[in-house]
Amino acid sequence: HYSFFQASNPGQFENDGDVLWQRGHVPETTVCHGRVGINTDAPDEALVVCGNAKVMGRVMHPSDSRVKQNIWEVDTNEQLRRITQMRLVEYDYKPEFASVMGITNT
């Protein structure tokens, strides 16, 4: 049985006395001051979801063209020169990470 947080009042959630969750400054928002794990008790990023996630709307990413302006084409020859200077690597996941993340082909 896990109890991650409890509502002590309408504006705050507490975990062993430390305030981790609170209402945001923008209406209808909640802020977590820490890391959140779903189906994991050891999140190593701001949000870690171990399992499927369903999104009923858009996922905006900094690489999304909808959030950019002043987009222009670059000199292909210059970019190819830069690519030849890149360091390319191959790697294996550490077994303990692969196990937690459900990765079988490491």
C-alpha cells in the first residue's frame, strides 16, 4: 500500500510534512516542487511515466514548427561539413535502467 500525498487543505498536498504540491499562480493549475513518478517510485526526471500515456489533445515540443518563427534553409555543404565533425557513438543501456524501464533489447 503506497500513499504518495494527502490533501491537507484545498491548496496544498503534503508528504511527511514537506509541501510538494501547491496551487499554481494560473487558475486551475497545480505545481509540484520535485520529481513525479507514475508506476515508478524512483523518477530520475521531472516526470517519468512507466507505461502507456494517453493524450487527448496536442503535445507541444520545442522542436514543433508551430512554436517557431524566422525559419530559413541553410547551406547544405556547410551542414555536411559540420556533420563530418560530429562524434557518433553506439551504446548499451545499463541493466538496472533497462530493467526498470522494461527495455529488453539493450
